[in-house]
Amino acid sequence: MTPREDELDDRREPVTNCDRRGFLRVLGAAGAGLALTPAAMAQAEAEGDPYGVLVDTTMCMGCQTCTKVCAEGHGLPAPEEVCRSDTTTTQLSVVDSYTFPEERVEMGGVFVKRQCMHCLQPACASACLTKALLKTDEGPVVWRGSKCMGCRYCMLSCPFGMPKFEYDSPNPRIQKCDMCADRLAEGQPPRCVENCPAGALTFGRRSELIEEAHRRIAEAPDDYYHHIYGEREAGGTSWLYLAKVPFEELGFPKEVETESYPAMTKEFLYGVPVVLTLVPPLLLGISKAVASERPEGGAAR
Amino acid sequence: MTTIEQNLPGQAAPEAISERQRLLRFLRAELKPRGPLLTPFNVISGLVILATAVILGFRFAYGLGAVSNLTQEQPWGLWKGFNVITGVAFAGGAYVMVFLVHVLRLQRYRPIVRVTILNGLLAYVFYAGALVLDLGRPWNVINPVIGNDFGLSSVLFLVAWHFMLYMIAAAVEFSPAVAEWLGMKRLRRILSAMTLGAVILGISLSMLHQSGLGALYLMAKPKIQPLWYSEFVPIQFLVSSVFAGLSMVILEGTISRRVFRARASAAYHFSQERILVGLSRICAGSMFVYMFLQTVVFVHGRDWRYMGGGWGAWFLLENLGFVAVPCALYVLAWRRRNTRLARIASVMALFGIVLNRLNVSVVAFMPHAAVRYVPSWMEVVVTLGVISAQIWVFRWVVNRMPVLDAEPAWKRERKEEPTAAERPADRLLVKEN
């Protein structure tokens, strides 16, 4: 399911739209005294139909091809051929393995590819004070070194713990899967999808992927746990998962909310312009009222 | 220098130059250290600052990993948890004090308002400075200021801007003291006129970034032990910053009264008891509000589910041992007008704040991580080094500028403008430390 040519060509236009919107946002914020209204913006960004990847863990053989081509494509050292449960600064995509009794899962093993989930409303991007982490309209959440201060607030905020920081470098980068944004720009699917020999990875528009996932569950209801991980988790992610067993048994964080993470700071950020417009006049009023009662320099209380 | 000339109108050019020379000579004299150099405090803190410089050399040459124990799961450690999150709460005294003195115009607290502002200002300068040490790519620190993309949906963006703006507001609040030190009468008048504006802006900004420090952790919901997480964290941080700041004022006043005995004005010494009793009362009140809030959050979140085991005991120690007990001590201190009790309560309350802020940011953060973060000795040394450097600057300023002592004579008597050289004469009595 590769994207059609015209779809990819369309992508160039939204980029300028995004910049214009960003500019208006800056203007609006300047007017409101550094006040921000992220929710409406996040909403607008989520309305598009970004690209995503459907990971069908029932088809994955754990061959590690995806981790090899990922390292090659990103100029990183070749990974060891072992299963890992978490990504690192040099391995942006890993394959995790779980064993189950034969009667629950055929062959007894489940392999789970892990990488950045590319949330629709990413906690990391909303946490970033320079927009170094950016959710592009096409789907990938990318990191831009010229903006990043290295504050690591993205790492603190990401519910999946995906951004990794190069602690041992004097010029450190945030490392995480970028969904091969360079290839997407050329109309190509991510390297891992293109090279997966088992066909466990499917690339396409997110809405199509969700339909496809529902179709697979409907066609083989006994082969799947009836849930698409990523459809609602963290407000929806661009990467979606299907599995035979419940996802918390496969190391997916079970405490992840279905609400989007940026929404958690919404109330606080809405309070900012309210405080900045109401508190100063209140204080001035108190000060003037007290001054008329008790002239400055008058007798101390 | 131009500002100085502008503020000496009507003077012929040669006189202005000689005035400038006198000022330069005065500044050069003021830069020299006073008093004995080899005191135990100086030696120890000096060594700590030296060690800090060496460690920071390593940090910038080889990366954060060379000196800190930070992990991928614990990206913010002691430097942010203590220096920034806790230090800024301790600096909260400045905005509460200017509210009492400049907005409510309570003359009782006027003798300590300047030293509190100075403390707050220095805390922000040094602790926000420490934040830069923690940045992986500090050369990009200017990006959120110059607009190389404004991350407007980021709580950290808000906190960063508010830190900067608040530092300016606090500097304006303190600036009349600098003008008095330099003997610049007209400049002082201009700066004093700006005080109320700076105060009002400063209080508004403080309310937002004190709560903003708590709001930083809102998105870390799955990572913090539930006893320390609720959507009310910002309000809890704001309310606790009131008694954190005032407790710091009490503790700092206790130390300053001894160390800078000769610098302090008679008014400062005489009003000590009245001030401490008054502050005890405000601390007790705000701690009561805080405990009420904690109870509401506890019940609302049905947090008793998490009270079993060590975390529950740790939570009780923090909230009963170091909030409820100091609150009761503050009430006693107020009712009995007992300054000694107030001082004990302040130390306990400050310890409680350290516990609370470090619990949210470090101890109860990612409690199930495979590798728990424990700060390295180098992180601890740098933390102490930053505090030592702040104390050195604080002492330098207090020993030279009219911070604890009475206003200079020329401000009240409107006599002929004194030259800068005349001013320091009364300071010969002062002994450093």
C-alpha cells in the first residue's frame, strides 16, 4: 500500500500553510502577553490524514531486517542481532520478543517492533520550547538540531520514552525514529516498511490503515486481540499495532491515557492570559486603595 | 557612563570628567575584598567553587554524561530538581514581600524588603544560570528569545520567558539601592518611580512561573508516583512557594543578623521580633491552606489506595512531619511571640519543601525504572558551587550597598549632593563576615 504520486506532491503545499499559521500564532501570542492556546492549533493539525505504519505483530518473524536497514539509512553503527526492549541513541528501531504458551500463541513467540509512535498530538513537540521537535503534516515527528537547546523536556514528557539523548557527546543530539522523513519527501515509504520480508509493516494514510486493521480483525477474529493500539492511545498515533494478545502483555505502557498529552497542560496555559490580564489591575487597585487609606510614609501600623 | 553624565545636569564638562574619574576610583576601591580572606567559610566555599569550575570544564568538553548520572528515563536530575525547581520556590519570598510592602504598604516589613529582593534576584540569576549548565546544546539557549521558533504550547517556554522578565522586574525593584550606592540622586528618583510597576509585573509573573514549575510535570503523568501527581500540582507549587519563600526570609534574616550585624540599621534590629512574628503568622496561614489543598487532592484522587508500603510512609513524613509540624510551630511562634520557635519552624518548613520538590522531580519520578537515578558526587559539588557563588555575590553586595542599613542621609535631608568618595566613609567600621 504505497502512496499515490499525487498525494505526495500535495504535501508541499501544506508546509507553507503551516508556516503561515505559525506566524499568526506568534502574532496572536504577542498580543496576549505570551499567552498560548495550543488546543485549537493541535486540533487543526490532527484534522489532516497523516501517513502512518500498521505493525501486524502476528506476521513478524523477528528477523531484524528493519533494525539493520534503519541503522544503515541513518548512518548508525550496525546493530547486534539481539532483541531489545528499548531504543537507544544508536538504534532508533528495535525488535522486542515475548514468549507465550503454545496454546495462546502459535509458535509461542511474539515479536514487537518498537520505535517512536509519531503521535498525532505529540507530547514531545508540545513540550519543546523551540519547536525543535515538530509534527509535520505528512506524519513524521522530526528533530531539528538548529533549534534544540538540549533541555530534554521532550524526554520527560513523552509517555513512550522515545526521545533519546546523547549524554556522552559535547554536541549531543536527540535521537529517535524520524519515519524516514527524507524518503517520504521523495515519495518513498520508510526503509523498514520497504524491506520487511514478512510483510508485517504496512505504509499508508492513517485512516486507510485503521480500516485495514479493522478488516483484518473482522476477517480473522480468533487471530487478533480486538484492539488497535495507537487508534486512541495518547490521543492517537501514526504508528498502529495489531496483536494476538493484550497489549500490556507486550510491554506497551498500560497507563498511557487515551486523551492527548498536550491537552493536560491546556487548562494551565489557558489560565496564563487570565492571570496576566486580571492580576495586575487587581494589585494596582489594592495598592491605590491602601494608599488613600494610609498615606505613604505615614505612621506605621 | 553616559547615564551618570545625564544625571548630573548643569555641570561643566571638566567637572563631569572629574566626577567620572571619582566614580571609577570609587568602583575600583569597592571591588577590592574587605575583611579577613582566610576564614573557614571562604576556604571551603572557594574550594567548592574551584572544583565546580573544573567539573564544568569536563562537562562542556565531554558531555553531560561525563559528570552526571542522568539516564534516558531520568532526563532531569539534581541540577534541575534542586537548583531550579527548589531554588525558585525558596526565592518566592521576594514576590510575597513586595506584595506586603509595596501593595499592602505594611511598613512593618520595610526594613527587610530590600534584602529579600536581593536574595530573590540573585537566586534567579544563579539558578537560571545553573539551568544553562544543564542544557545539552546551550549555544541555542537564545532561540526561544530571538524567535528561532517560539514553542508557544510549551510550559517550559512560558517558564523561560517568565524567568527572564522576572529577573528584569526584580532588578528594577532593587535598582534604587544601586543608585544610592553610587550616589546618583536623580537616577534614584527615576528608578524609584518604576518600583510599583515592577512590583505588580513581578508578582503576576511569579504567580505564573511558580505554578508553571509544577505544570512542567503535568505531562509526566504516567511517570510520577500517583501520591505526588495530580492536576493540581501547579496550584500546590504556587501555594507552597509562599511559605517556602517566607521561611527562607526568616532563615536568611537569622543568619544575616549575625554575619552583617554592623551593616544593619537600628530599625532592622529593633523590628526583628515584630517581623518574625508577623511572618510566622503568614507562614502558618499559607501552610494551612496548603494542607487543606493536599487533603482535597488526596480525597479527590482516592489516593489512600497508594498509601500502603514505603511510599505511603514517605508521603506522610513529608506532609505531616515537615508541613503539619512546622505549621503548628509557626502558630505557637505567633501566639507566644517566640522568635526561636519561628526559626526552628522555618528550617523544618524549608526541609519539607526540599523533600516535596525532589520527590516530584527525582525520588518519586520513574519509581519503576530499571536503573534508578542517584546524583553523582560531581552533580552535588556543582550544586553546592552554585550556591556558594551566590552567597559570595550576596555578601559583596550587602557589604557595599544600602541593603540592610538605613537609607543614605542625602535621600532624607536633601542636602547638597555628596560625592561618591564621601559615601563609603561610614563603612570603615564594617567588618566582613
